[in-house]
Amino acid sequence: MKTLSVADKRQTASQQEKITIENTVRVEIEDEPPSRLFASYNPEEEPPGKTTTGRVRYFGNIPDSSWNDWKWQFRNRITSVERLSQVMSLSADEQAQIRLVTRRYPLAITPYYLSLINPDDPDDPVRKQAVPSIMEIAMSAMGFEDPLAEKEDSVVPGLVQRYPDRALMVLTDICPMLCRHCTRKREWRHGGWVRTDAEIDTMVDYLRRNTAIRDVIISGGDPLTLSTEHLESIIAKVRAIEHIEIIRIGSRFPVVLPQRIDTELCNMLSKYGPIWLNTHFNHPHEITPESAAACDRLLRAGVPVNNQTVLLRGINDSVETITKLCHNLLKTKVRPYYLFQCDEVQGTEHLRTPVQTGIKIIEGMRGFTSGLAIPHFVVDLVQGGGKVPLQPNYVLSMTDEELLLKNYEGQVYRYRNPSSQSYDEKVMAATVSGVVPSLLDDAARPLEVKGVTDANRVIVRS
Ligand code: SF4
């Protein structure tokens, strides 16, 4: 079978990209109009169940049957400033600013995620991730449209291969919420699209022909915006490729619309393991009974959940916040995996922190909490250079004989550096010096049993 070179594939991908965007406007979510801002609910019909303060505050007596239905949540996303100002108090200035920003960077917030916002706190960390800020356009000259050069690494439309053994399938650009710090903000302007069946087949064909690929990441946008049935048809094709060992799904649904993680989805995923899911909690306020239950359902379906936090100015940029987030993740049985430096994306500069902030956060955690709670702090390099882990400098000096190491309390220790000689060379050197014969003599001595001899007791050598 003829194999295309990477250059050929990239050319083909770029030629097809334009066609792809034009041909893939096929949104999966049922095309029903949003409820008339929740006003049609008749409280006599069905009493609300376990309501939370935010849910009642913003949306009144929404019945559980609607609130817990992910498609209802999706249909009723807040996507305009008019709608937002109906549920949240916004000054005329704020409304004008949001209107201006959304011309370039649209707005979408699920009712569930909105319910987590404290309306009395203008600096609420959930609000800052969801509600547009004028800074998105005021500082938009800084950064890149596509800092990770994902377009250049596309081998066929929608499939990114940066490393020999991994590939990323971008199935859609639709997300339940538009996070203000998103790396793929450039995609928002294209409206909602989902890859066609023909495009999926081209991607699968590429994966099938490239036997070095063992790990496929299914991402977007958010791939869980696809119906479970459609998603299954894609996962089944990928799983059928013998050399694909693991499938990873990147999704923020557990955080912004946990109702999506329903029994139907979990049952489907459980058939195609090993599947891992990487999600994106950024603040302890996002860990709620609903999101914890969603992660639990995934785990029970055999899908381990990792978390990738983005470090965001004024949202989570302190040792206390990240430590609390990671502790709560562990309590939710989610592994804190990465802490990302916010990418150099146009429209996000106001949310980016100095790199030193991330290093200081890791330094403030190491030694003060269990290692399992500490994520890898990582910078994703521009132009597709890949991820670079950064950490505080604990190595003060290093020679072949010795290291000077600083511990978490700042104390300096000497550490003998084992020789790089091979084991055989060491034995020979020791034999010559007479050390080995004396060790053999020692080993030949009979065991001395101390205390009462008992068949159930382990006899230890004195
Ligand atoms: S869920 Fe991910 S891809 Fe979607 S807007 Fe948020 S950060 Fe971007």
C-alpha cells in the first residue's frame, strides 16, 4: 500500500481544510429552541429535587427532569448578553463591553455552570472563566492565533500527529461552555461543525496505516457533544485497529455539564477500554456533588479520570487554591495530572501568569502534601515544540561523585552519586580488594535463632 510522506499528508490536509470547514456544519444536539428562559415551568407539575442555592437563585424552580437532562442544559445555554443579563445583574457598561467582545469571541455558559457563580463577587473564579472580559480584545494583539501550530501538524483534516506514537482526533469545535482561556479560541469563529463520516473514515484509515501510533486522543471542541451513538461509531472504528493500545478522551463535560456523563455513555465507554478521560477542573468551586458523581460514574465504568488544570491569573494562581483543588480532586478519585501554563493565545493575555508563579506553586506544595496531589507544571511550547515540565531547582550542584541537593525546607544535603561502572566491574574490583571473600564467609555462617522457636514465626537472621 502506498504511504504518503508527512509533507504530502500535510499538503493534502491544508488543501482539504477549507472544504472541511465548509462541509462539516452538522450539529448533533437536537435542534430544538431553548426553553423560554425556564418560564414555562409549572411548579404544580413536578417539585424540584436536590436544588442548590445557585440553581434556585438563577433559574427558580426548574424540575429535576430538566435540570438533570444534559440536552436540556445544552439547549438552554446562555449565548447572548441579553440572555445573560436576564439571569445575572450586569451594568449597562458591562453589557456593552460583553456585546463588543462576543462579536469576536462568542459566549456560551451552561445553566449548571452558571449556577456555580456567586453573583455578589465580581472576582468569582467561575465567572471569570465563563463571562467575557473586555481585556480579551483590549490585549488581543498579544499572543498567537494557533500557538501550538496544530494546523501545521495536521496529517489529514482533523488529525494532528506531533509525536510518532500518538495522534489527536479533533471531532468537532462545539463545546458546552466557551472557556475564556481556551487554546482553540480561533475555532469559535467558524460556528459549530462536526467532522463528516467521510472525514472520520480518512482519519481512521490514516491511523490504520500508521502502525507506530498506539495512543489516540479524541478531542475537540468537546467530543462528548456528539450523541453517544455517533461517538460509539467512531470509538468502535478506532478500537478495531489492532495497534491502538489506548484511547484518551479530552472533555470538560464533567466540570461544566456533568449531567452528560450518564448511564448510556458510561455503558458505551465500558465496552471499548482501555479508555482514559482527561478533564479540566481549574478551581475548587467546580468540584460539586454533581461533578464528583460524574467522575465516579466514569471510574465505575472502568474509565480512569485525570485532571489538567490551566493556571489562570486571579482565578487559581496561589498555592492555597491549587493545593485545595488537588486535595479535592483526590477525594473525588481524580488524579491531578498537569498544571498548564496558560498558552500564548490571542485574547487570553489578561489571564496569563508569569511562569515563576507556577514554579512557586509547585515549590509551595512539594513536601507539604502527598506527591500524588502534585501535578506536573508544564509549558506547551509555541510552534508545536511540545510540553516542557518545569519545577523548582532542587539540584545545587552535581558531579560524578556527589550532588548537593536542597530539600523542601531549604536545607542542603550531600548525596553520594553511585558509580556509573557496570555491576560486573564493581564485583571484580571488590574481589581484588578482598571484600567479596569476607562477605561469602559471612553468608556461610549458620543462622542464630533468637527467642522462642515457633513454626508460625519468621526466623530472622541476627
Ligand atoms: S472545553 Fe476546552 S476546548 Fe472547549 S472552550 Fe473550554 S478549554 Fe476550549
